[in-house]
Amino acid sequence: MCKFITTKVSAISLAVLMLAGQAGCTKEESAPPPAPRPAPKPITPIAPATPEATVNRLTNPPAPEVKPHKQEAVTRFPEAMPSLGEKPMATPGVATSAVPASAEAAAPGEPVPATEKPAEPEVAPAPAESSTAQVAPVVPSILAPVKGLTADGTASELKERDWTGVVLVPLDIVSSSAHTVQVLLEHVEAHPLTDGSVRVWLRLRNRLDKPIYTEVGCSFRTHERPDGDATPFYGLDIAPHGFSDVFFVSPKGRQNLDNYTVLVRSENMLRKTTVKMR
């Protein structure tokens, strides 16, 4: 209850005092609502990607958010050769030996979802025959990955005859690593597929004298989805000074690729936090 006490005040002073008292008895008016956030800029649809459009988009970026690539004549991932299309866009990249001279004992394991125990890798199928490419023999100790991940985390078999044969190498790699001292991101290639999507190959090398367990993921950003998808991770056991080859496939239906980010994290980080790096 509000009480008003007046003692020898003029009528004008009393009116002012009463008005002040009434103001104190009323409920405070709520603050004005915040100004609405500006609506996101609408995305102008473009035609679904074709293999030719994908190569042109990545080698001649139409916008700053599209990271540039250069075309190479050789792939460092011989396990990709079985997926070579029957009618590639260009002369297929000749696969080179995946075993460095200083690490012939390196034997990568097959990538598996990070929540599962890594499975025994399978030997890569024999490379597809081609009249235009001479494929260097793959050393038997090299075990090729037969499974990868799409951007939404769905397991994906290494499909045969879906690669155009074009090898694209990024000029600038955007990566976030939890333990660069332990793992080296040795090489990255983007292989345009016949459906317009892209298979990104990664080679991770263990720089230590002991085996390590690590996890790797790849976040894709496309014209249709510039903010990208949640990043699933794969768990890998890598032998001392060995390496593992892993592949990720850009999402179907959102194939106009802008860029992708390679993510690597350590077992120590997994014990500290469950938040995935962005």
C-alpha cells in the first residue's frame, strides 16, 4: 500500500507528490522487446552439380567461400582405382605406391565409427583394368579402407565405378587438430564422383614411436548448406610411424561443394570433453 504524507505544502507541491506516489504504485512497464534479428540472406538456388560443374567450381571458384583446388595427374591413393568410372572425364590418375621408402612397414587400419571398436581392415580389391592408365603395383602390406562416412554420418561402402578419374588437390587446407605433434595430415585429395558429389581422401601419419588411437572427421559446406552438417568422427589405430587412409563423401542432394574442414582429435581430448570440434 502506498501512503502519502503532506505537511504544509502548496497545492502544486501536493499534486506533484501524489503523481509521484501513484507512479510508484503502478507496475513497472516491461522493457520494449528487442529488435528482430535480420532475416538470413536467402540462398539463390543453382542447378544440381554435375562432374564437370564440380571440377569447374573447385578449380575456378565463383565466390570467396569456395576454396580453390588444382588438378593433378597422379593420385596418391591407389585404393581409389577400383572406383574408377567406365568413362572417366579425363585420363585416370596413375596410382603411385602408397608406401614411403622410410616406412615400408606402415599398415593403415580400416576406419570405423568412433563409437565402435576398430575392425580388422580388409585388403583392397584389385584395381580395375584400364586401357589408358598404368597403375603402379600396390604393396600387399597396404590395406585399403572399404568404408567411409557421408556428411550425415551414414556408413558408405567404397563403390566401384563412381569416380571420374579427376584428382583435385586443395591449395589451402582448413584443419583443426587436437594433437598435431602426434599426427601429421600428410595429404588430401578431392575426387569428383559421377553423381556430382566429392570423395575426400585423407592420409594421417603417426609421428610417434608408439601406436596411437585417434579420431578424424570432415565437415562439408555446400552452396545449399553453407553452415555445414554435424561432424561424425572415425576412430583409427595407427602403427608407429605408420599411416591410415580415410575417405569421406560429401552429402547427396547438396552437391555444390564450397569447402570442407578436416578435424582430428586425440584420445586424451575424448576423456576431457564430448563436444566435437567445429
